[in-house]
Amino acid sequence: MSFQLYYNYGQSVGAAEMQLLVDELGPPTVLWRAYYNEGNQWLKAVIQLGRLPHPFQLSLDKISLGFYDGVSAIDDITFENCALPPPALSCEGPSHFWCRDTKACIDSLLVCDLVDNCGDGSDEDNCTWKANFGNIYTIVSIR
Ligand SMILES: [Ca+2]
């Protein structure tokens, strides 16, 4: 899933940030932040959200240090690629992966990328070794 948003900055504005809130995942995650005056114009931003299997909320928060003179706004929010891929009767070739339960055919580059692209998790099963970077674990595919 991804969406586009446009933001407008006037003069002497503080920071603005968009947060993602998912009840099951605890505190909000900052998806986007603008710090300074970026001119009196609408700009384009694209944010990749990945797959969100739980209900979620987006919030736009304004951060000001007491002095505020300007406008922060978003508009034309569009969500894209929100549905799972449809089932396929076959899925052949080394550049494709056939999902176990949903029978969707996905690009093999989506296998073991930490996102459930199939909807049944089969593209993230059997990702066989893990690298430990402190408290962060990264699963690396050897398929
Ligand atoms: Ca995946």
C-alpha cells in the first residue's frame, strides 16, 4: 500500500509530521516529517506503508515551538495497491512464487522481504537464516 499526499508550507512554520497508529503495535510510528518552510507551493510525497493487516489510523500533527506563522496541510490522499494479488491457476518460472493458500502469483523478489505479500504468509515461511544486529533481526533468504 502506498499513498500520495501534498503539503504546503508558508512562512515561519514549525514541523509537521504524519503518524501511523496501529492498536496492536503500540506507540505511533512517524511516517513523514517536514521541518521548515518549503515555499508557498504544494509538493508531492509518496509514502510506502507495506502491508497493514490490522485497522490503522493516520494523524497529522503540527509541532510548534511557540511562534507560529504559516500553514501545513495535506490533500489528495490516494491509497494504491491495497488489495492482495488475485488467485492464479498457475504460476511458473523462476521469477515467480505461487502462494500456498491464496494461490496468488507474486514476483520472487517479494519472497522473504518481511512483508506478507501473499496474504497467507507463505512468502515469508522458510526464510532460513537470520542476522543479528543487536536487538534487530533481519531475515535473509537463501532460496
Ligand atoms: Ca514478502
